[in-house]
Amino acid sequence: MYTPLLIVGAGPFGLALSAYAKHLGVEHVMLGVPMGFWRDRMPVGMMLRSDCEWHLDPLEELTIHAFLETRGETPDSVEPLTLEFYVEYADWFATARDLESHPGLVRSLDRSGISGRFSALLDTGDTVTADAVVIAPGFGSFAHIPDELAAILPEDGFSHTSTAVDFSNVAGDRVVIVGGRQSAFEWAALIAEAGAEAVDLVYRHDTPSFEESDWSWVSALMDATVEDPTWYRGLSRAEQTDIENRLWSEGRLKLEPWLAERVERDGVTLRSGRTLAHTGPGEEREIACRLDDGTVLQADRVILATGYRPDIRRLPYLTDALLREIEAEEGIPHLDESFQTSAPGLYITSMPAVRDFGPFMSFTVAARASARIIGNALAAKGFPG
């Protein structure tokens, strides 16, 4: 199979790019199950921090507001948005734009030394060759396990929030969650509501405040990115830090207010200012977790809510030869103003683009801007329709 453009990933960034490429007449193939990570690696009942403004359509037509109109609903009736609602919206968007995806997953992505084209070997046995490739990865490959925790936890004695998403069998369990930001608190709420005997949240900082986050300023930055894709990298380091700190204060120093009453309940204990110091076989449960103040928690399972850290070296399909073509620092690639890496024809968006395009690249709000920038760059190069 040959295509001028191959999009690896069918999450928000892949879907937005596919829609815009189709609008521009750029022939392409998108790989992956649409919203696969959202369907399989996020828990039922999860609620989103984004609002109805964070839609997927680069053409600003098939918005969440437009979707609500088809259902006779208003933003007030659906916010805060549920995971299920957002996936339904994404399905509606993909159907309305007539987006197609090949369900195969990439096992190996390399470049042919003869033709210079990229070659993707899929788990279906198919091979796709392409002149250009856009990698639009989800968070699945970037789960962050801090070294200090990996050193004290049994190898098969913990999970990360990226995989601990099925709470159908937690009834009666005692669960220790390490982490104190939004995902930790939401997992605690969902696990407690699923019937766990006890949930302990362990985190080294103060408890964030339960108050609504203000994301209204981010959309303007995305508009600025489309107008000038280099504006963020042109800022001084101090100016970039100011933006990062503002995003931090909204995303990590606050917890959504609808979580408060769900964790302020019997069986959920917040252990702020504490760290996990040691683990071993438990006397009452499978794992004994000793905290830095000497407290011992008997747990059936330990879940790390320790976030994600981009590192393209962890994308399992990039060959060593292709990785050598990509200039990167600590796994974060250097990208030009069109998201192109130092490997000509290879583009990377979503979370790995945070250094050159700003920290908001980890959020779905950036999918539309990313799609327009990459799509316009490819069209300018004369990619065929």
C-alpha cells in the first residue's frame, strides 16, 4: 500500500489532521482505532477538565456546540464533559467528515535507503509506504514511573493510571494511590465508588484546592500559534516559564470542584506531605507500604498516578536507524515551524511537541492548530490530492 501521507494515530490529533488533509485534498492513510486510547485506557465514568470549546474541527464547523444542537442539548447540560460524551462527539465528527482509518498498528517504521520513502510494517502484516509521516501519539507510551518508586516497588506489584482503568473487581480491596493531582483524586473517587474497602492517596505536596480551572486564555494562544508557529520558541526562557507556571497553576494546583464531595467520604484518606519509603510483603494484604513517617498501609494494589513524560525513544515502532536521524534532547525532538523533525518528511505532534510549541500541546485544544499548521505545510510542498 502506498500513500503520499501516513498519519500514525487516530486520537484527537490524528482525527483533526485527517479532516484537514481531506479538506486540502491531501491523499492520506490514517492508522489506528479512532480514539482507541480513550476507549481502552481511560476508566468508565471519567470526567474531563476541558469544556465545549475544545472541539476537533480545524474548519470550525463540526464543533461540540454543533454536536449538541443535533441532540437538542446545551453546554450547561453536559459540562463537565464525560469521557463517554467526548468519544461520542469524536465518533460523530469522524462520521460527518467521512474519515477512514486502517485499524492496523505500526510494528516498525523505517526509511527505505533506495527510495527514501518511509515504510511502516503493521501488525496485520501489511506494509504501507509513504512520502511523509505524521506521528500523532497518544499518552500510552509515555507513562512516567519515577525511578525512586520503581526501585522500591515489586515489579509486578503496581500499575499506572494508564493501565489501571478497570474497577469492576476492586470491591473490598484496599488501594494505595501514589500521586496528588487530578488523575489521582479522580481514580480515588471512582475506585471508592466501585466498592473498595479503603483508598489512601499518598503525595508529597499540599492538597490542591478544589476550584474551577480557567482555561479561557489557552484558545487565544492556539490562534496565535496558527498565525505564527514560531511565537512560543521566540519567547525568552523567562516568558516561557511564566506560561508554564500559569498552566501549572490551573492544571496541577487545582482540582475540579466536582471531585470534592466524591473524595470527602469514609474510606478515602488523603495523606498529604508524605512519600512512599518502602514496600514489602504484607501481613494482612499483598503489599505493605511504609510511608516516610513510619505509617504502614496494607494494600491489595498500588496505583501510580505519576503522570506522563514525552520521550520518542519509547515509541516502540521507531527503528534505531530512524531515531538516529531525529535530533532530540532527552527524547524530545527538535521540530521546525511545521512540526517536522530533522528527519525530512517525518513530523511529530501532540505531547512530544511541547518544547517547541508550548506545554498546551499535551491538551486536545492544540489538535486543531497542529492540524492546520502541518496540513498547510504539506499542501505548500505540493502534496497530491
